[in-house]
Amino acid sequence: MRTTFDFTPLFRSSVGFDRILNLLENTARADTAENWPPYDIVREAEDRYAISMALAGFSDNDLTLTQDGNVLIVAGRKETDDNAQYLHRGIPARSFERRFELADDVRVEGASLIDGLLTVSLMREIPEEKKPRRIEIARGSGEHAKPAQQAQIAGAKSAKAAAPQPEPAAA
């Protein structure tokens, strides 16, 4: 089912954005060949994801999965039977390559092909040095302060020591 969008109201209120709106309109009318094979991206838990692709007719030998840095590449190469005479051919058997941009620290855990559905399991593992950590605030001594702050603390202490002390009241 194709859905078209009327961007005319946006054209009326914009100046200089016509190229962007044309790109949006062209994207909405994108050819379905570029959108094949269909896929879902599911968040299974806070740090776990799955990409599912509908690949009817493909076997695991027809598919290759590659992670190159932050890009997951799923490619399928299907051999066609030139001797077959189709009266109707509705199951696509064309080659494809789909690229998924992965976030930092996301790695591929594995993949499975069951009943024509390829599922790629992803896991986000944040290294300890990138995780948020609580920083304690040093009190009083200034031992963790920067040199300028240490000089300020030392100056405040010496000024306090040099200040005249009130004489104790006579009893």
C-alpha cells in the first residue's frame, strides 16, 4: 500500500527550503525496490536489540553478514534457475545489500535464519571508562584541587592565621 503526502502547506510557509521539501517528497515516493527486503528493528531490553528481515527463499548459504566498524552489512545473493518457466513469479529472488548504522559500543551477538526470517541479535556494551561515575568532592584539605585553587586555599588559611586574634576576656 502506497501512501502519498501533500507537502503543499509546507511550501507556502517556507523560503529557501524548497530543496529539502522536494527531497522529503521524493523520499515519500521511494521505489519499493530500494525498500526490499522488509525489516523490523526491535528493542528487546535496555541494552539488547534485534533486526529481523523477511527473506523467503534464501538459505543461510545465500547470505553474508559483516560488521565493519559501526556498520552492519547484510547481503544476499540468490542464484536463479534459468531453466524454470514461471507462469507467475511473486517471490523475489533478487540479490540485495542492506546497511545498518550501529551506535557506538553495539556489537553483533549472532544471527539465525528460521522459516525465512533472519534475526540478528545486537548487544550494547558500554565500557567501564564510558559509564557515568560519581565524583566525590574533596572537603577542606584541597588535596584534589587544581594548583590555582590550592594557592587560593593556602592564601585563605594564611590570612586566617595572620589575622589578629581577639584577646580572651578577663574573668
